[in-house]
Amino acid sequence: KSLGRSSVRSRMSLKSPKAYNSLQKGAVIWDPKPLQVKKIFEALKKGLNEYLEAHQAELDYLSGRHKDTKRNSRLEIISQVPPSLSPLQKQIRSVERYIRKLEFHISKVEELYEAYCIQCRLRDGATNMKHAFSLSPSTKASRESLVELYKNFQECTEDMCFIEGALEVHLGEFHVKMKGLVGFARLCPGDQYEVFVRLGRQKWRLKGKIETDDSQTWDEEEKIFIPNLHEKFEIKVTELRGLATILVGVVTCDSINFFTTKPQAIIVDITELGTIKLQLEVLW
């Protein structure tokens, strides 16, 4: 157990809990969810590798162009002062820096998840031993062991929650764009709607109107959300009729598929029959 805890504390810098969403006052999650964390980790790693592959391909292309430029050049500049970098060389160096940043990001995420798995196994081991001791005759030694096992269980739980919070810092941002409602005959000129999007404590409330030419105008078009390990997107749509509001529907949307390089077009059924749909675009 001591080796496991030493591993967590040595590999992770102890920062203020304010830096982590899951460790903010009133939002501490004392029930780690390893299966959910595993799904997010796999989606995150896959998305980061997609970005890495895309930038590596860009670097290969730029490097090829640079070689062709040098090969085709017939002018040689002889000077004691080194020539300044060309725009192409500056672009190559910029991509190289970004690739190194991505590689570090991936290694950090893998390191955090490795530490998380260690604590998860230790926690499971403490649970199994507690169960075994509870089935044996009660003695002073067994009671002391149970107390120690409970302490170890609590410490592992705390470490897992800490790592979950640290992992959230590396999830990036979701840029969500409003693309409008789709409702065919259900949407009429003059209709007004309110869309409320929530992700944990983050909220986005926007109002829209159906114009006479069937176009839509919304008071906001984009919102940035910070991904959360434990929360799904909650979307609520209401129709505004004077002072009254009529609930159109409420849906939830998982964010697992949003960790990718390409913008994701999201169309969700707001009503049970799908007569009104909401269209969003998410860019990670």
C-alpha cells in the first residue's frame, strides 16, 4: 500500500484543489467510477493521437516542401551572418513544437491513468480483505486489521478522486455551436424557443425565433464547455408563448464521441416522436 501511495504522490504535483473541477468545495466525488474513467481515458487518448497523426502528416508535408525548395534553389548566399529563417522554416518549427507539446500531453494522461489503475487495484484488494476478515471469528487482531483496511480503503478512494480531478484538467474544451431547431411542420414563423444546455455546473441559456422566411435567429451562437468525467450534457427546450412556457422536451447526451479532431454534428430528438430536433456542432 505504501508503494502505491508513494507512486501517486511522487508522480503528481500537489496543486490547489481549486484547479480541479471535481475537487471544488461542495463537489467532491467520493464515489470513483473506474469504468467511466476508463471510457473517457480511451476516448481522450484516441483523440490526442488523431491530433498527433494529423500534425505529423503536416510536418512531413512541410519538410518535403522545404527539401524541394533547397534542391531547386540555384542561389547560394555566402555571408558571415546566418540568414534568417524563411516562413516555411518558421512554420516547420511551430509544428514541431506543437507535436512535442502533444506528446507530453499524451504521456501525462497515460501517467495519470496508470496511477489511477494502481489505486483502483489497491482499493479492490482492501475491499476483498475486509470481506474475508468479516467472515472470520472476531478477535482483537482481526478488528485492528479491519480498522487498518478501512483506512487504506479511504486513502485509495481519496487518491482516485484526486487523480480524476487532475485528469479533468487535461480534457481540453468543447466549443458548442447552435445550428438551430429542425421541426418541419412543427416550426412556424413567429414561434419563440428557449434552449438550456447544462454540463455539470456549466450552463448555457439562449433564445431563438422562427422568422417569416423560416430562418432562425438566436441571441447566442457559441459556448465553451469544460469536459467533465462524470456529467453528461443535459438539454432542455421550451416554447415561449407570451408569459407562458411550454416544455418541449429534455434529453441527455454523452460526450464520449466528442474527443476527435473533426467537428461533430449532433442532432438529438427533443420530442419522443422526433418531431422537433436540436442540431448542434461540437468542436474539441
